[in-house]
Amino acid sequence: MKKSRITLKDLAKELNLAPSTISRALGDHPAISEATKTRVKEKAEELAFIPNSIASSFRRKKTRSIGVVVPRIDVHFHSLVISGIEEYAYKKGYNVTIFQSKDSLTREKEITKILQNNMVEGVIACLAIETKRSDHFKNLKKIGIPLVFYDRVPSDFESNKIVINDFGAAFQATEHLINIGCKNIGHIAGPQTTGIFKARLEGYKAALKKNGLPFHSGLIKYANNLSYEEGVSCAKDFLKYKEPLDGIFCANDYTAISVIQVFQKADYKIPDDLSIIGFSNYPISRIIEPNLTTINDRAFEMGQAAAKLIIRQIEDEEVLIDSETQSIKTELIIRESSMKKRAV
Amino acid sequence: MKKSRITLKDLAKELNLAPSTISRALGDHPAISEATKTRVKEKAEELAFIPNSIASSFRRKKTRSIGVVVPRIDVHFHSLVISGIEEYAYKKGYNVTIFQSKDSLTREKEITKILQNNMVEGVIACLAIETKRSDHFKNLKKIGIPLVFYDRVPSDFESNKIVINDFGAAFQATEHLINIGCKNIGHIAGPQTTGIFKARLEGYKAALKKNGLPFHSGLIKYANNLSYEEGVSCAKDFLKYKEPLDGIFCANDYTAISVIQVFQKADYKIPDDLSIIGFSNYPISRIIEPNLTTINDRAFEMGQAAAKLIIRQIEDEEVLIDSETQSIKTELIIRESSMKKRAV
DNA sequence: AAATTTAACGCAAACGTTTGCATTATGAAT
DNA sequence: ATTCATAATGCAAACGTTTGCGTTAAATTT
């Protein structure tokens, strides 16, 4: 098990050169002649020399790795973001280390503590649901570790953010329902303690208002975790509403699918009697019948953008920008669940 | 940005102690008196001392991190495995660094090369689809890095593996169809170059054979990537089969759902006319109507088992076991798609 | 021919922590 | 009073790489 591996010094001895020369030769330093460079590289190849990246990291104080803190890896949205991060980071020669907070504040605090150990050069994070105050992240920033948040971003301090325009997307979705002729439009909202769900609700309301549609509080159902099961119960409530709904915009796809199924069982024709729109473009949305109209939140691209931003922050010597917020363009994907056959 | 952080030496000077004493005090070494231990710890707290884990890793040759190589992070199965890995690793004080091969052999080779840089103490991997020979992983093993494969494991060299009994699970699923009265059972098979799909096909065949059901090659459709779309086309082929099928076992959930939808459109009643079973217990399987009977492949538990195994290998001084294969128990989840209303 | 530049490489320190061994002080045993 | 064990701490090297600066020899200029 314990093989002592070849070091740069070994190479040096073998070639009768100084370690510094080896180091520079392998790093293509201009002050080394081409001749010795190839000599060194050949010998390195021959002896299967593998540089000790830990020693290197230690010496230059650069680990070329970034930490990612997500609520849960197995939530499709986050796995897409991570994929985007890895994709970009890999290209740039960075590797990514993952932590899941499991939406627990305590665990998130633990993680931020761990991340202070010089392990990572930058941190990308999505706040845990439980997190209201993010001082633990401030500590990271304080010791000079660049920080980028995505999706659920802190509201209590300035920082780099990758977000989508939840308000705009919700507005667009709701207005689409209005445009196809819906008059009684409901909304399944997420927990209002979280900014993105608040924004989606506001977008919904704004679209109603702009188009002169009345708004009743009964048209909104609040869900805590937007699970499929919660969606079912919200949908059943909607069924009992005083007048029949003809459109529902849901804060995510799972609840939207609940609505489809519940209303179908109640003999509603989708989309003719009721049009439905979800949020996130989960794989299931193009499989469920009718296919679900939804918002493509471009999770993968968010990840890429986050990685790009954090790496720029890491590498730029002179950071002039104190903080930056990027809003990724969303897209309304219109599918069957909002295509009425009757003319409008 | 560039704050020079407090080091262990600084602490030592501050307290008029030797660095070695500080190190030992913080590490609760028995040879240090309780008095100085608390003195040191208090000062450390006061000055917000954060140990430099890179320096530590460098000195002790232990990084406490494990590398994970997956085809794609955003495939639900893998994100669940990663979640399981992170969960266990985190508890044990390890962190996990993720790489995606994107199912490309070249990229996988690049990654294994990177992983030789002393960065990680162990590697957990699932082979890329393209990978037939896994010499690049042998290199890792050669330099003493413990290796654990999961799901798609190499067949060309001995190594630690976390698998499920694909044969047994397929056998159980098929036999369940037989038990509820199916006589003409089809199978949508995955690429036969991959061991797990081969085993699922074999399990299907074995169940037919054991129960005296005839087997026709027309009962099997081969898919390359088992996508939803491929499933649709396989299902349409099945519709044209000389005699009507009454049961179909699919190598994954997506194709099973295609089958449900295609046959429903052809006015089949599911499960009465046709019973269907998928594989993997994807979230969609409990949402689609009728709910899909499927195999729980326990991805999360596989991840946990892989992490447990790799950490044991890392920490055990005397590794007596050369290689170990763990087979995780699967579970047939019976849902509506295989519950016939007529008695059998 | 002497002075100066340039090219190529070596020296040695440094990064922050850990650890085997040595040292000192303290109390116990002879 | 001396020896011996024990407890608590210090010394210094080591881990492998990088880097500023010094050195040498060759090439160029005056």
C-alpha cells in the first residue's frame, strides 16, 4: 500500500539538476533552455513522476478548488447547477468539493467553518431553507474567500448572486394564461419566507393587476415544501373554490402535476377547462400528459455562471467590483397544458 | 483581500509556548496538561485561529477527501449515490470532490490522471458508458489509492464493488408479472455491452424459463440509452407484436412510462390488459398514473456503502481483504401498474 | 582585451504543521 | 541525599514544491 512516490527532488538527483530547475522546466519557465526542458520532461515521463499537488497548493497558497454548498444534491435543480459548476470549473482546471446542508442551519454553519481551512479558494452556495441570517457566510468573506450565491441568496448582506428573474418569469407565465383567455387564475405559492417564492407570488399578482383581473386571497394556496402531496391538497382546495378556476400557475412543477391529476379526476379537461403552468422544467413536465407548460429556469447555466463568476473573483488580482448580481434569462416553455383548443 | 491569517506559530509566540505544544494541545494530546490545553484553546478562540488544513494534509500525507467520478451528476440515480456518499463521508470528517466523465472515456482518463496528484485518499467511481478497459483505474490502484466502483463496475480487473443483484431483481420483477397471470411478457433491454443491463435481461429470461413460459426474441426490444423517446418507439413496436402482450418489464422507469402512455393511447387498460414494471424507482414512478411498479435500487444506500467501504480501506492499516463486492438488497415496489383487478 | 549584457541554472529559504526525540522540572522511591 | 520514574514542554527536522536572488559561463559590445 505504502509506495513512496517519486518526487521532484528524485528527478533532480537523477538528472544532476537542481530541484528548482526541474520545477521550472516542468512549468515551462522561459529561463530554462529547451534542451533541458525536454530532458526533464522525458525523464519525468519515464519515471512516472506525478507532482504532489498538495505540496504545490501549500507552497503557492492556491488549491485550485472551489467549495459548493447545496441544500441537497439529489434535488434535480441543484444537481443541474452542480453539473454546470463542475463543467466550467473542470475546463478551468478547478475541482469542486460538495457539501449538503440538508436545509439545516446548524449544518450549514458547520460547513462554513470547515470551508475556512484554506481548502477552497472560493465558495458557491445556495442557502438552506432554515437560514435567515447569514453571518456564518460573512466570516468566509472576511477571511478573503470569494463567495457566490445562487437561487436562494442572502438578503442581509451584499454579495455576488446568480439568480433568475422570478418576478418576471411568474409575470410572464400568468400573463400567458390571461392571453389564452383565463379569467380566474389561481396560484400555488411557496413559503413566503423565501425570496424566490415571494417574487413568484408578486409576479402573479402584478400580471393580474396589469390586466385588470380581480384578485381574491382565495385564489392563492400556500405550500410549505411544494411537494407532490402538498400540491394534491392545494388542488383539492381549489376544486372547492366558489367559482371554477380556468387557470393555475404553480410555483413548481410537482404541484402543477398534482393539479393536473386532481382536476382530471374531477373531470376537468386540461387545458380546455383549466390551463396549468409549473415552474422549473423538470424532466417529468415533458412526460406527464398533457405535457406541462413551465418555466425553464436554466439551472445548468446558473451553475456555469456561478463557476465563471467565482473563478474570475479568485483569479483577478485587482477586484474592482465589490459585488455583482447576474440574472439568468428564463424561458416560458409552452406545452399542452396551456394550449386551449377553443379560439380565444 | 489578502489577509495574512493567524498561524499556529503566531499562537505559540503569543503564549510563549512551542509550536509543537500548540499543535498537541489543540489535538488533545495526552502529554499536554489540561491547564495549557484550555489556555491554548481559549487563545485560539480569541484570535480566531483556523488551522491550515493544507499544511496539515501536506505534513501528514492525509487529505481526508475522497474523489468521486460519475458519468453525470444530473442523472437522478447518480445524484442519489453522491448524496449517500457525502452523507457518510461528512459524518466521518471527509469531504468529497466530484468529477463527471460525461460518459466519455477520454475525459475519464484525464480525471484519473488528475486524481493521482495526492489530492484524494480514495476514489469512488462509476464507469463511463464508453469504458471497456479500465487500465487507467489500475494506475490509481498501483500508486496505492483505494478504489471502489458502483453500478457500472469493471469486468477486466479485480476491485471493490458496490452493486445490486440486477439478475435477481429482474427475475423477481418478471416472476411477479407471471404470478399475477401474465403469459406474454416483453422486455425493454438496455445496451448489452453494459453488465447491469445484460444481467437484467438474463434475469427476465430465467424467470420465464423457470415458469415454463416460452421465450421469443420478438419479446425483447433493445434500447441504446433507455430514454423516454426510445421507450416510445419500443412500445410502438410491441403494439405490433403478433399476439397481444399482457406484461412488460422495462430496464428502467423512463421506458416503462413510455409503455404506459403508448398502450393507454392504444386503448389498453393498465394494469388489466397490460401490466408494467420499471426499474429504479424514479420520483416520476409514484406520480404517473397508474403508479408504476418498479425496483427500488437503493441508490442512496449504495452511495453510503461505497463511502463506508472506501473509508475503511483508507483507514485500515492492515488491509487483509484484497477486494470486496457488496450487493445491496433491492426491493420490488408494487404499485398500480401491476395490480390486476381481475382475480388470477 | 576589458567591460557589460544575457542566458541558464543553482542555492537556500519559505510555506504551516506534525512528530520523534531530547530536555527540564516535579514528585516518588530507594 | 541520591536515583528513578513520570509529566510536561521544547527543539529541530521533515514533508515537496516554489521563488527571489545569486552565480557562472558564454555571448556581445565597446
